[in-house]
Amino acid sequence: MPLLEIKDLKQHFIIKKGFLGEKKKVKAVNGVSFKMEQGETLGIVGESGCGKSSLGRTILQLIKPTSGEIIFSGKNITHLPRKEMKALRKDMQIVFQDPYASLNPRNTVRTILETPLIVHGVGSRLERAKIVESLIDKIGIRKDQLDRYPHEFSGGQRQRIGIARALTLNPKLIIADEPVSALDVSVQSQVLNLMVDLQKEFNLSYLFISHDLSVVQHISDRVAVMYLGKIVEIADVEELYRNPLHPYTKALLTAVPLPDPTKKRDRIILQGDLPSPTNPPTGCAFHTRCPVATPECKVETPELREKVMGHWASCIHVHPEQSSKSKVNIS
């Protein structure tokens, strides 16, 4: 049984535009389906505005879904009453992108870490103190720093505190929303390695959201590529980076910088801008920028189908016999 199963999940926002307050619908998440196993890291990648963060927040019920189903540990939690959802939140936590804004500047680190335990009625005062001290040691911060405030720490240390806060209730799933994008490159690797070590120790599952394909490749078991509110490709990380099938994924991978400045890569430059989620194109949403689009793409809406064993893509021009011809050199 998968830990998390998402079925045709949609998150549409109603906004008002113009002097007369014309209402428009933003289709931030527009029919997403996937499964996650316990202990797995699923990376979610895509351009800014593709719906990655909205997907994560909808799964956690921080914003209620427009439609679809969220099944966690075999239980449909899409329409759970508030009281039951509160109890379930112990098993589902989030690490936010901004380590400066996600910690209350008025609270000490000790208070920040103890608060989730108090809210959920976990342990006595002494037991909570032991949990906090144990966690702070695992993330590489000294116990004598527990009574300091967030502004006294660096960005990397703050993000470590944010990770520790997510771990206090011993969750099964952590949604990491761009957890290292605000950090220096040297600090990013330290935080990523910490997350990998904690995953092994606590048997965690990560839904890792990022726009950085190099970071996602380092930490993920599988990768899902999102475009305009939909998943257009999903596969094991090695398979996807070695053999991308969807034209959008190929374009993204050719944009990954090479560590050797003397080497050059054949870039796939996408023409045009990302379409508005208030008025997505008919047919395949990517056809307005796709280098291999045909008239059929404007009419036919492709479904996410398994093209190769364990490798899914939504493109009418991708067939199993073509998969061996679509390799991209990313080394």
C-alpha cells in the first residue's frame, strides 16, 4: 500500500481583475495523479508558476482542494473534519522555503521546537525537553544555543531548525518546499546531506519541491516534471535524467549548467512565454512552446501514460520504440 496516493487533484483559485472586478479562475493544479511509497523521495520540478508549491500545500490541506482525492496511509483525507485533520498533521509536516520568514522571531529555538509537541499534547514538560535536546543534537546545533532567537543564527542554521521542527512529531511524510533555494551553494550541500541522513534514521518520505534539477537529482528516488499545473513526465531519477521522453523535460535538462566551463551542451531554447494558468491552451498545454508540436497537439489532450517500464509521459509523439532515441547527455 502506498504511503500517499493523489488522484486527479485540482486546485483552482478565483481572482478578481480590473475595475469592475471580473472574476477569473487560476488553475494552479489541474489534474495531478501519482503515488509515493514509504521511505521514498519524490522530486517535483518545473518552472516558477507551474503549481509545485500549490500542490504541496493542497496535499497538506493548508488550502482545501477544488476536487480530486488525497489518500494517506490508505485513508481518504480529502474531506476530513478539522479535528481529525489536526490529529493527522503529526504524520504530515512541511519545511518552508524561506528560513528567515518561517521562524517566529519572538520565540527562542526551544519554544519553536516545543510548540508542536504542546499543541498535540505529546509528553510531559521533561519528556518534551528531552525530545528537543535530542533533535537539536542531530541537526548539528549545540544545546547551549536552544535559548537563542532566530536572528542569532545563519540561514543554514535556521533551515536546520526548520527541519528539526518538522521532525518533532516523528512524521511519516515531509513536504520540502524549495528548502535550499535561499541558501548559499556551499550550505545547500550540507542541508541536503543532513536531510538524507535523517531520512535513513527516521524512515522519512520526502516530497521535494525545487526548480533546481541538480539538487533534485542528488536527493530524489523518482522525479515528476510539472508544467502548467500538470505532471507531464515521471520516472526513476536515473532513467529520467538519462532518457527524458517529454520535449519539456529535454529542454529543462539542457539548461542544467555543466561543472566544466570548457564543455558545451546543445541547448533547447523554448520559444515564447509560459501561458497563463487562467487561460491554458487547448489540447496539449505545452504545444505553444513545443519544438515538435503538430496540429494534432492543439486539439488532443495527452494523458500521462506508461511509455517504458516505470517511465510515464504525456505526449502523443512519444512511443515506446522511440525511447532509445531520446537520450540526452547531461554529464
